[in-house]
Amino acid sequence: MAVRQKNTADVLIIGAGPAGITASIYALRAGLSVIVLDGNFYGGQAAITSQIENYPAIRSISGAVFAQQLYQQAIDLKADIRFEEVISVDFAQKMKLVTTAKHSYAAKAVIVANGVKRRLLHCSGEKELTGKGVSYCATCDGMFFRDKNVIMVGGGNTALEDALFLSNQCESVLLVHRRDTFSAEKALVDAVMARKNITIMYNSQVTKINGRHKVTSVNIYNSAQQETISTPIDGVFIAIGYAPDNHIVSDFLEMSPEGYLLASENCHTKIEGVFVAGDTRTKPLRQIITACADGAVAAVAANSYVLKQIDF
């Protein structure tokens, strides 16, 4: 497919989460032309976080509002954000090519900031009942289960935050965790323990989600008691962590055994003109603030690279 001029930019950013949008803000302020591509929505995982309370200078803000404000800041700078899923890339030549289902794009530099995707339970009934009682976003779908009984699966910060959110709307929340202790912050654990309509099942896993047109019950295996029980339920919310999804760039960029893109704190990759930012790369801490920091670093690096090129 021929690349039209309007599909050409100094910097193309894959991903419109905190890392990608921050990168676009810094690149635009440097005077570069920028195109941002995302197959879903702006804000990434931050957009479906109930409350953000660990971002400096912001005491508390909903994830949806944070994402909207971040997006609007980029739009005010004339950011070109397009909601198209990237299906392939070609980083073999100096001019980098990125293809979506709709168009092909060319850019002098590319910043890969595609984030991570939610992990699945991979149990029977999960796929078939997704959207019919199975959800991965409590803040998105919790309202549909007002005064009903639901299960929250997970033991990290997100799972406990979601359990607290659901407990404000649902009749009861059964928190199912595969271990005997939580990995979440102590403040969240204490809040969950204090909530009267949240019940906790430790050492347990959901092995099957039952129902035809909607969720009706789940099978839960308890490893301590070595038994499986069936529990009637109206909805299943899943928050068991995230995983990288970097297959589209795997032919060009190096990855860790876990699938994260290899890059140091300078966000460079082994290919000149290609940078990575945010949760998609190897790093010790994956938070909104570190994603934004990566976006800034990657954009400055991309600007430095573009300015030095004279033969595009």
C-alpha cells in the first residue's frame, strides 16, 4: 500500500497510554510531527483504574479523569491520535514502516509504548461468557451488578481496589486468591478486611465458570482442603495481573524470556530510531509515573535522533 503524506511523521508512537501520550506531548513541544496509534482507547490501564493516589502533586483522581486530562493535553498541542490497531511493523530500513488494518505509516523514529494486556484465567467458560458476566474492568462494568453477588479474582493492588469498588455497589463480593497472603499494599489489605460485605477465600482458584447466556455459578478449587465447590454467582471480575503483548515487533526487537522488550533506562533498542517506553519494556517498577517518565525520555531520545538525520 502506498504511504500518503498525511500518514508520514517524524515520530510514530504505538500506544496511547500514559507512556505514549507523554511521549507525544514531549515530541510535539520539541516541534516534531507526531502520529499516535492505539487499537483500543486512550489512557491504557490507567483509564480503567478506579482511583490513582500515588501520583505526585495529585492527592487522588479517578483513572478515567486522569486519562481524559492526559489525552486533552496532547490534543491541545494538536496531537494526531488515531484509534487503529497495529498489525505489523518493518524496522529494517532507515524509514520505519508501521501498518494497521486501515493504513500504512512511515516515520523517521518509532516509540513502542503498547503497554501490557490483562492476564486471563484460561479456565472453561471464561472466553464464552466474557461480556455476559465475566469482566476485566470493575469500574467499567460494576454498575451492571448493583445489589448482586460477584466474585473478584486476584490478590494484587488492582484486585483489592476493584473489590472495594464493587463492594460499594454489590450485595456481596467473594475475593478469591490462589495464595494465603496478599501481594497488595497493606492499606488496601486493611481496607478489604474491614469491609463487611467482602469475604475472602485463600488458597483458591476458579476452575470453571458456568452458564449459557450469562454467568450462573463458578467452580472453585481450594488447594488447602483439596476440594472443589460450586458457588452461585452473578458476575466474575478478574484482575490477576498483566502480560506483555509484543508479537508484532518480535522479529526486530529483543525480548526477555517473559516477553518484555529489552531496553535500559535511556529507552533505546538495538535498532537506531526505535525506542520503547512504559510497561512494555524490562523494568523493576511498572507504575503510571514510571510510564510517563519513560515517555519523556523516549521522546527526547527520538528528537535527538531525528535532528541528527540528514538523509531521509
